[in-house]
Amino acid sequence: DKIKDAQRENRTIFSFEYFPPKTDEGVENLFERMDRMVMHQPAFCDITWGAGGSTSDLTLEIVNKMQNMICVESMMHLTCTNMPVSKLDFALENVKANGVQNILALRGDPPHGQDKFVQVEDGFSCALDLVKHIRKKYGGYFGITVAGYPEAHPDVISGDAATQEAYEKDLAYLKEKVDAGGDFVITQLFYDTDLFLRFVNDCREIGITCPIVPGIMPINNYKGFLRMTGFCKTNIPADITAALEPIKDNDEAVRSFGVHLGTEMCKKILASGINAVHLYTLNMEKSAIAILQNLGLIDISQVRRSLPWRPPTNVRRT
Ligand code: FAD
């Protein structure tokens, strides 16, 4: 199965994104959490590729376990940073041998401490080249996802927003990635739903017809929110700033506002006819689950109560 098959079904689907934890204990906790969260039947779960390839071994280990022990359709992020083609192929062959069929093909950010992306010798300079490579070498085996930026990629944003010209160039480039073999788009996080809806419209106008899945990051704490939106140069609507300002030191209140906001954003997006939401969980469970429950997409009373994680008995052999 590939994710694109689930997208053809006539139902609203959702998915969960995780990142590789820093410690063994963190990894164990993550598998426990995933085990609980997949009971709600996400269409897929995905795991990030640490900046500069810093987590490559762990990302491979986690995605293979997600696919074969957690038994959820899994997608691995893969970036070109510090990756000659031989290393990219090692990673692709490794997950292929384990039955993983979905790749989010990315250029990647520069490694920590550097501010510009540098192409390595025998490597690629952009996600487009990685998409082309995967299609050429692996045919239709992998479902390929590409990243989209409702407010344009931060590299081309100067000041408050990208110029119209830079935004349009970014869109044209996204179309190239899709035309080269991208099956669907997941977007960068955003908090201005109108900008996302405008982006989808603009994509349709230039002939991008594949599913465009909104990336939703529930606000879990104020400092983290400022850090992420600063890094991604995300526009923050004035009403969100006004709502957060008086509660910014109260984590519980911020989290609960985050659930409310995430729910309202998703409601508006689903009402526009889009039938998928992708949740950046930041390895946390409660906010993502609460949003899906508010949307009526899951019913927490219908799944078994949380039990400690144990290796499932239905391990899929490859
Ligand atoms: P590209 O698609 O290559 O594009 C980057 C920008 O450069 C484009 O927007 C475009 O303006 C310009 N550009 C590049 N090539 C061309 C060209 N040929 N013609 C015209 N313009 C061009 N980073 C990680 O390190 N690990 C992850 O796991 C990870 N997961 C992510 C998941 C999602 C959903 C998103 C949205 C981002 C993720 N990132 C991750 C961040 C991502 O790696 C960075 O945003 C990176 O700077 C760009 O990656 P990209 O694949 O969008 O790059």
C-alpha cells in the first residue's frame, strides 16, 4: 500500500509526524505513544530526517519499526544535505528491503551552525533532483511526497512576506517537483488559514492537481511557537498574538488555546473541500488527539484504554 491509495478513498484522513528522540528512553517512549496513537487509524505516520543527516541511522531504524512492528503505513523523510547519491541509495534500499513505500523527498536545511545549503560532491542541490532520482532508479515502488510553502520558502522571504514574483517562482518550482513524480504535497506549518487556502487555489491555477495536505502544528508552548514561526518566517495573524499575549506564561492555557486554534483551522480547511490533515505532533500526543476528537474524526471512547507498550504479536514479515 502507498499513502496515495488511502487518499483516493472517500473519507477524511489524518496523519501524524514524529522526530527521532535523542535518548534510548525517548525512543522507547515514542514507540509507546505511537502504539496508542495508531489505534485511531491514521492514514500514515512519518518520521523526520535530522538536520544535515544527523539522525540517519535512527530514522532508518524507527521507520522500519513503524512499518513492521507498529504496523502503520509509514513514510520516511529524506534530505540531500551531506548526502552523496550512494548514501541516499543506501537509505532507500534499506527501507525498501523493509517494505517502507513512502518517501518525503526534501532538499533539507543546512546543518546546525551553517546558514546556507551546500551541495555535497556527488549529491543533489534541490529536492527536484532527488524526486527525479527516486523515480528513475526505483520506478513506481515509492510513493513520493514533496514539501510546499503556503507563504513561499523562507529563503525567498525578505521582510514580512515574499514578493509576488518570488512566491510565483516558488509555486512554479513546486509544480516541477510534482511533475517530476511527486504524488502529493505536505505544507510547511502556517497559522493563517486564508494564506493556505489562497496557496491551494494558486496551485490549482497553475495545474498542480495532486492532493495538498495542510501541515498543522498545534501550539504547545509559547516559546516553542515563537522559535518555530521565527525560523520558518511564518505570518502570525494579529488575533492569535492578542489571544496568546495574556496567557503566554501559563503552559496549560497555551496548550488549550492551541487545541482550540488547531480545531478551528482544520474545520475551515475541511469545509473548503480538502479531506486530509497532517499533524506535526512534536512527539506529543494530547493536542493532536484532542483536535481530531473535536473534529469528530476519532472517538477516543472506542479504542482500548492505554496499556504499556509491548511488542505486537502481528509483526509483519518482509
Ligand atoms: P526544495 O524543494 O529543493 O526548494 C527549496 C527552495 O529553493 C524552493 O522553495 C525554491 O524557491 C528554491 N529552489 C531550489 N531549487 C530550485 C530550482 N531548481 N529552481 C527554482 N527554485 C529552486 N528538513 C530536514 O532537515 N529534515 C526533515 O525531516 C524535514 N521535514 C520537512 C517536512 C515538511 C513537510 C517541510 C515543509 C519541510 C521539512 N524540512 C525538513 C525542511 C526543509 O528541508 C527545508 O525547508 C529546506 O530548506 C527546503 O527543502 P525543500 O525540499 O522544500 O527544498
